[in-house]
Amino acid sequence: MKNYDHEYKKIGRNIKKYRIQSNLTQEELCEKVGISISYLSKIEAPNCNKSFSFSLILLQILSTILLIQSES
């Protein structure tokens, strides 16, 4: 089984980058996505266990950021 740690780290860095570009605080993004600030911090760091549900949260975060960027 392939280890995706490197890819998850890149995704975490990009989530933080695009969140900041979208002028969103961690709190604001978490409220929109429905996750805790501590979970988002771990994703952006990224120090959390990787799982299928983790991947779904990443998709939800990225789609929320893209939607916000398209509205501005």
C-alpha cells in the first residue's frame, strides 16, 4: 500500500495557503465546513491520522474555499 503522507502534507499546506488568500480565519472556515479548529489545525500542520473520512473532509474544505473564491 502506498504511503500518501507527502501528498497529504502538500494538501495541508495548500489548504492553509488558499484559506489565507480567501481572507478566512481558521474559525470561519471551520464554521462553514462543520469541523473543529483543532482538526483544521492538524490538517494544515498536518499531524492527524489519514483515513477515508479525512479525505472527505479535505474535499469539503477545498470545495468550500473554491466556492468562496468564486463568489469574490
